[in-house]
Amino acid sequence: MGTKCKIAVLGSPAVGKSALVVRFLTKRFIWEYDPTLEFTYPCSCQVDDEPVAMEILDTAGQVESNQTNFEGTVRWADAFILVFSVTDRHTFKQISILKNQIDEIKRSKNVSCVIIGNKIDLEHQRQVGTAEAERMAADCATAYFETSACDGSPEIDEAFHEVYREVKRRRYLD
Ligand code: GDP
Ligand code: MG
């Protein structure tokens, strides 16, 4: 069975949320994934030799624009993976806005969260530098990972594992 952990994957449309979730679950890359599909995947995995029963919610659409649905999602989740594309500055700007909205709904700054900058394989199209993203993540007090869902970087697994470690640390604090 393992410890339960509900993770919501949030971010602007087309940043690669579904590609990252599918890659984490199956170790495969799917080029086209229905952008309107919102689905919760059960996943049993090991984090630091500990069995964990994750539920991963791959959100779809402009979550921010549907306030009720967004609030419900935030309340449901124990932890958050916030994804932007390093090739699209607009999606990067959305991250701190999302983080503030989550903090407000959870009524806490102590929210378990990691940030992913995805699509680093498209280096020639990069609009957001690593150092800049690291500073933003530090402001949000979260870890930052850079990934490519199509190359399958080990950082993808690392991000999912780290967000669980965050939940665990905070459970100890409570
Ligand atoms: P979502 O709307 O955030 O769930 O994004 P999707 O997972 O549906 O991906 C949107 C588009 O970006 C699709 O065409 C994917 O093939 C593509 N994509 C996702 N991740 C990557 C990546 O790491 N590198 C590249 N080059 N394309 C990606
Ligand atoms: Mg999707």
C-alpha cells in the first residue's frame, strides 16, 4: 500500500504537463495527448526505499479561469508540481501567480510544491534562463527542476520524488 500522497500537476496549457505525467508513469513519451483530458492516475512507487501510493492529477485547460474547479483541485491535493515551458516566458510568469493562489486557498505559505521548467531540449527557443528560474523558485521557497519530457531526463522522477519528500517533511513539522 504505502503512504498516500495526492499530487496536482498545474500550469499553463501546452507546457507538457501530460507528457511529463505519462513519462513518469510509463517511461514513454507520447507526442500528442488530448489537451482537454483531465485525469487522476494511481501510481505505486518507491521514494527512498519507501513505498508510496501516489494519486497524480493531470489538470487540463485554463484552471485559473475556472475558479470553483481550481479551488477544488487545490483543496484536494497534498502537493503541487507547477510546470512551465522554458520556451515560453508567459507560462513562466504564470507560476508565481499560481503559487500565490494556492497559498491563499490553502491559507499557508507552507505548501508542498516543486517547480519544473520543461522542454529544455528546445534550447534554441529558450526564453527563460536557468538562473532566473532558480531565483523565482527560491522566492517561492521551492525546489526547481529542468526537464525534457521527450528526452526523458532523470530529473522528471526526481521532481515527483522530491515533492513527496516535501510532504513528508511537512508532516513531521505538524
Ligand atoms: P499540457 O497541455 O501541459 O498537458 O501539454 P502536453 O503534454 O499536451 O504537451 C503539449 C505539446 O508540447 C505536445 O505537442 C507535446 O508533444 C509537446 N511537449 C511536451 N513536453 C515536451 C518537451 O519536453 N519537449 C518538446 N520538444 N516538446 C514537448
Ligand atoms: Mg494535458
